[in-house]
Amino acid sequence: MQTGSATASRVVLWEDDPVRRPLLAAILEAAGIPTAQPRDAESAMAMAAVPGVAALVLDANVTRPSGAEFLRELRHRGRGQTPPTVALLQPGQACLRSAMRRLGAARLISEPFEPAQLVAAVLGTQGCLGAPS
């Protein structure tokens, strides 16, 4: 588990639930995917804005800012560029799903999901961690 700075080979995992965050990280790290786990939105924004970050796993239901606001601000700071993003959504969130797509999320996963689905989504983001484009 990494709570410090992100590097190009690391996936930034922004989940504001302190119980769920390490569970999601454990899934990714068990698959050999290193994670950075910021504890607040500003740290998450700073880590995700590092050029070359492998991917961003974003709970679309985070608060202050919301997942959509977070991704919108990240795009603004990156002048339209964001790391490949996997957004985690609750079932039935059609409007949020649409917003995350418009904001550039590469993959959307509805909960509940199997651990393998999360790993596949992260590995499947274009260029992420050496995965084929």
C-alpha cells in the first residue's frame, strides 16, 4: 500500500471510504498493480495530475467534490488530459454514468463487481501498465 506520491507506473485509487479504499487496493495489488491511495480529494487530484500516471480508479460517488466534479477539475488542470479512468458506479445511475463518459472515463463498472472485473478494467485501459492498445 502506498499513500505517498504517484509515479508513472502506479494507479491512483481515489475512494473516500477509509474501509473500502484498502480493499480495492488489495484487489489491484494482488494482481501486481501498484496503487497510490490518497486520503483526501486534493491529494488525489495532485497524484492523478502527475504526467504518465498509469490510470485513475475513481469512485464516482465520492463527495466534496463529487466524482464528476473531480474528473471535470482534473481535465481542466490537465488542459483536457486525464489518466485513463475507471469509474465505479452504483446500479441505476444512468445520469452519472453518462456524465462520467462525457468527462472521458475509459471504463465504467457497476457495483457489485467481481475483483477480476476491476483488474480487467484497469489493465484494459488504453496503454495502462503495458496493456495492449
